[in-house]
Amino acid sequence: MGAKLRRREAITGYALLAPSLFGVVAFLVLPIFVVLWLAFQDWDLLGPLQFVGLDNFASVLTDAQFGRSLLVTLLFVLLVIPVQTGLGLFAASLLTRGLPGSTVLRTIYVLPWICAPLALGVVWKWIFAPTDGALNALLGFRVEWLSNPDLALPAVAAVTIWSQVGYVTLFFMAGLTSIPDMFLEAARIDGASPWQIFWRIKVPLLRPTTFFVLVTGIISSFQVFDTVYALTPNGGPQGSTDVIAARIYYEAFDSFDLGRASVMALVLLVLLVGVTLLQQLYFRRRITYEQT
């Protein structure tokens, strides 16, 4: 009777998991194998496929333009992640103090994150417009924000930070509110200042949240496309915003070379897995999930 009950529970569990498993297999696992198969083919979306072996890998890995896209993407990540994480933590520490208007501010902070990135990109393109843009009108002089090679990437990074900081704030708020009050009270009794409580109590206990925020933020930044495409299409001025996700898109749907685009996608996948594993190794012995 016990074995039959366990079997029935197992069947019920797998039945409940089936829709999610189907989604993971159909939209995550299967596309990876398709991209891996296309990486060994020469295909322009119209003609027949032709097996070319490792030619696509050799072509991509020796392509200076692809190397530049990797460097641009890395620079973009370095611009976005520290500022985005720091602002999110700062905003979360303010919003969890119960100050007047905190509830309204929480909603305002999250709004950019839930909006479509392409639509936000169109709005920010008008804000950055050199002649009738809102930002230049506010400054009182003309600045070529999106056509200057030195300013284009920082401008795109600023828009990305603005749209993602609410997401980061949301998770840091959850982490801060889950810290037991007894730790904070004990620190106050011992004479710790608010600054010491923040850095010596709250920040260490936020390491699981920080790990999650950094992993998801870095993955999102490496895959950025919509905002870049809306603000600076075709790689931006002198290729200054030619991030790797955009390079994959242009290779596949402008140059119609699915083989090379698939290799680039695989390189991005390997890079993201490697970065995630390094973060996991770094945080593994520095994370406290439970407080007793």
C-alpha cells in the first residue's frame, strides 16, 4: 500500500512538473542543440544547408570585429554592474526605513524594469537627441550623446542602469527585511553606529542576495540587445556600441550567416557559464543562508 501511494505521488509530481519541463526542454535545451548543430553548417536561411566542419569556428575566433564586440560588451558590463548594484543597495536601504512616501517610491522604482526595453529606448533616443532633446535643452548646450564614440556606450549604459536599478532594489529590499532584528539590536546595544551596522551586519548577511543580483545582472548585461538596438543601431558610431548580442543579430539577419552567428552564440554561452562558475566559487564560502 505504501509503495502504491509513493508511486501515485511520484506520478502526480511529474504531472505537475510536466508543463515547466516542457518549456525548459522546448525553449532552452533544444535551442542549444539546434545552435550547436548550426555552428557546423553554412546556411543563409534560404538555400540548402552545407556542412563546413570547423570553418565557422575558425572564422569567428580569428575575426577582429568579433573580438572588438567582446571587448565592448565587457566594458559595458563593467560600466553597468558596479553602479547598478551600488545604487540598488543604496535605494533599498532608504526604502526599508519606512520613510513617508516609501510605498509610492517602490512602485516608481520598479516601473522602468517592467516596461518594454525597446519602447524605453525610443523614449531615451528622443531625450538624447542633439537638437531638440530634453537633456540638451536642460543643459543649455549641444552634446552628441549617441553619435560621439566616447559618449555612446556610457549613454546606453546609463539607460540600462536606470531601467534595471529597480529590479536590483527589489531584491535588496527583500534581503534587508529578512535580516533578524536581534542582530541589529545586539549591535546597537554594543554601541555600533548605523554605518558600522550597515557594513558589518547587513552587507555580510546580504551575500546570498548579492550573489543572485550579480549573477542575473551580469548575464543580462552580456545579453543586452533591445536598448542598444533602439539607441544606437548598426553598432553605433565607429562600432562603439557593437555588443556581442547585437553582433549575433547582425550576423544572422543582416549578413544571413547562421553558421557564424551560431558560433558567436556558443562563445557567449561558454563565457556566461564561466563567469557564473567563477562567481559561485568566490561566494561559496562567503555566503550565510541561515542565521541561528
